[in-house]
Amino acid sequence: MSWFLPDPKATIDSPWRTPSNQRILGTDLFGRDVFSLFVHGINKSIRIGVLAGITATSLGVIIGSVADHKGGLLDEILVIITNIMLVIATLALLIVS
């Protein structure tokens, strides 16, 4: 992963060590460095977030361009589909809370 962090999957210390100068966030049940696991997870999360953002922006630009260029009934259908997608996300959050 990195030259300054231990391998996140390697057991490097005894389990449940408290934070110290060597282990900033301590160790977990298996003796793995929690900070190393944290940084490793952030790396994947940022990659997924950037990919999702690029995909959503690309789809939005394509759908918006088609709706603007064609207009009429196709524009209305695309607006309705977009509004339904926006409502579904909000509705799921409202039902859970």
C-alpha cells in the first residue's frame, strides 16, 4: 500500500493495543494497525466516490443535452424520469427515518 504504513492485513502487534506513538489509533482484535486499515479504506472510498461523480455528471450532461436538443415530448419524458429518480432517493431516506 504505502512505504510509510504497514500492510493493513498483516498482524503486527498484540490485540487491542491502546493508541501510542507507534500505533496512532491502536490495534484491533487481530493485532492489525487501525490507522493503516483506515487509510486503506479511505483510498478505496475516494476512488469509488470519484468514479460515481464522473458517471453521474456524464449521464446528466448526456440526458440534459438530448432533452435540450430534441425538446417536446422527449424532453417531458426525460424530466419525468429524472424527477422520479430524485423522489425515490428522498423517499427511501424518509421511510428509514
